[in-house]
Amino acid sequence: MRQNNEQPLKDLIQGFLKDNKLGKQLKEANLISDWEKIAGPLISRHTRKMYVNQGKLYLYMDSAPLKQELHYQRSQLLSLVNEYFGDAYVDEVIVR
């Protein structure tokens, strides 16, 4: 008699990502590719560099007034990012 070893593809992919510790890199790639959907076209257009390190999202902007405005709205931006991922992906937003 044969054993049934079928598993949903979603579970296999998540297991692979977890075993190879690729989940964080995949989330960061999704954040970068979907940044315009998350933050809007204006912020996306002026974002020159972004990355996540130890739970902190670093944003490098090319507009000083927008950088100052985002500095004041860090908590809203943090909420948008975490809401997009459905969990507490980043703990802090640092605008530079």
C-alpha cells in the first residue's frame, strides 16, 4: 500500500524559505518592488535607496522637504508597511 505524502505547494515553499533563511530577503524584495503601492507615487519617486536591517527600515530620500515630512509621519509609514505584510515586519522607520 502506498503512503500519501502530498502537501500543499504553499507549505512546501514556506518550509523551503524557512530552512534556507530566505524569508526576510523575500519580504525585503517584496517591499522594494511594491513600495509605490505601499507609500504612494510621490514618496516612491523620491526614494533613492531603502533596505531593512535588524527590524529597521532605512529610507534615503532625495527631497529635503519630503524627508522632513516623512520624519514626522514615521509612525504612519510604519503602520502602512506592517499592514501590507500583515505582521510586525519592521519596528522602526529611519528617514535619511
